[in-house]
Amino acid sequence: MASLKRTLSAPRTGSCTQRELKLKQPAALNAGQKGLKVLIGGRLGRHPRLAQEVAHLVSERKAALLPERCIRLYQQQGSGEERFAAMLQRLGIDNVIETLTSGS
């Protein structure tokens, strides 16, 4: 219980700790550029996993293409009732990212 109190007593700014704010600060704010960061493969539950970055600082148009590509990849490579995150793990996240971003 003591370790939980230490975690919860971290300095807070709004709903995030100062450390979280520093980690979440997008590169676009630092470089003065505009764009979207696209993540895939995150999941909750018994075996949680953080999402992986697929694209960084892409236009809205390019970002809008990625969900369709994910669905197409899942239709081609998914097996049975396999979840998307499990398929990513089986195929390898680097291979999936390369497949999704090739030709964009």
C-alpha cells in the first residue's frame, strides 16, 4: 500500500503528472510542425500492451488511409478469431509497420 501512495502522490498538473506531460508532449510542438501521430496495436485486459507508433507527423489525408490498410491487412493475414494485437505480435510489428506505410 505504501508504494501505491507514492505513485499517487506525484506532483500533478490537471489529470497528468508533470512527468507524463513531458512524455506526452508531441514533437510537433517542439519543431513547430503540424501533423498526426498514428499508433496501432494497444490493448487492455489480462495482457496489456502499449500501442506502437506507425507514422509520425503525417497529414490528415495520409493518416486517414491507415485504418483501411489495417483492416485490409487483418482480412488477409488474420486467422479465425485472432485479435488484431495478436496478429501484430505474430507477424512482427516492424513488418506490419513497413507493410502499412509502404506506398504512402
